[in-house]
Amino acid sequence: MGRDLDLLQGSWTVTALEVEGQGMPSAMLANSRIVIKGSRFTSTGMGAVYEGTLEIDASTRPRQLTMKFDAGPEKGATNPGIYELDGDTWKICLATRGAGCPSSFASTPGSGFACETLTRGDSPVARKAKAWRRPKNCICASLFRESGTRLRQFLLTPALPWVLLRFRSSRPKLYKNKGLS
């Protein structure tokens, strides 16, 4: 693998997307990401999953890439483009139709170009979800399996005056936080 392809390995979150001059709202990009493994990519988000191969040419200026789709709605399509890699930020500008490769990171109406900005790692929402771990030796461990979301919200409430001590049935008993008695 080339140096740039090695640097692209891993998960990238889409932080900005502009298609033919139209910026996409950040809410639409909430779970959009690209994962690079070897020379293969998997792109998820906005209701579809795309898979294919990624070819990099770092010897040209601007650097060029070619995405060949072999699964998903774009199966059989080949999109040439340019990219820029700066630490944990990856910028891509792809030709979504036609054979022309973009020469700059600009997406104007009618151009057929899509420009993306990606950041290494998972989105803040995904990081927050991954950060939560069920506490070991938790008195209320079985409740996590039954009603985890409500219980997590309850336990994560700041300055909570109540404590969950024990339960005899499927319903927990709450006691005022005055210490164990």
C-alpha cells in the first residue's frame, strides 16, 4: 500500500457535504461515515450502504483517487476525484457523473461534483454511545437488560438525591440517599 492509503486506514466521519453547490444539513450527516480497510471502503449513512475499492494516486497535484463501487445503489459506477489529507482531516471532491475529474475543491450548480470533509474517528454521537459501559458489580445489573435507556438516564442525572439499593421483583425500590441502613 502507498503511504497515503496507509494514512487513510480506519473510520472517517463525514462532517460536511456539498453536492452541486448545495450544502447538506448536519442532521443528515449524523451517522455518515467511511471505513477504509486495505484498498476497500464501506460508506454508510443517509439511508444507504456503499462498498467498493479505492485507488490512490499521490504523485499528482492535486492528489487523485478513484472510487469503484461494487455494492449499493452505485454498484458498477466509477467516480474519479481529488483529495487532500491533512492530519485527521480528509477532503474529497468526486465527479458523480461523467468522466471528468475535478481540478479544485469546488462544487458548483450543474457541475456534477460532490465535496466532502471527513474527520478521523467516529462522530461525537457515536463516541458518546461507545463511552457508556455498564458498571461492573452494579446492584441493578439486571435492569440494564430490561430498561437500560431509562435507567441510564436516571443514574446519570447530576446531583441525584435518590439511590437505587435493591429490588425484590422486576421493579426497583428507590430510597432517599441518606446512607445505607
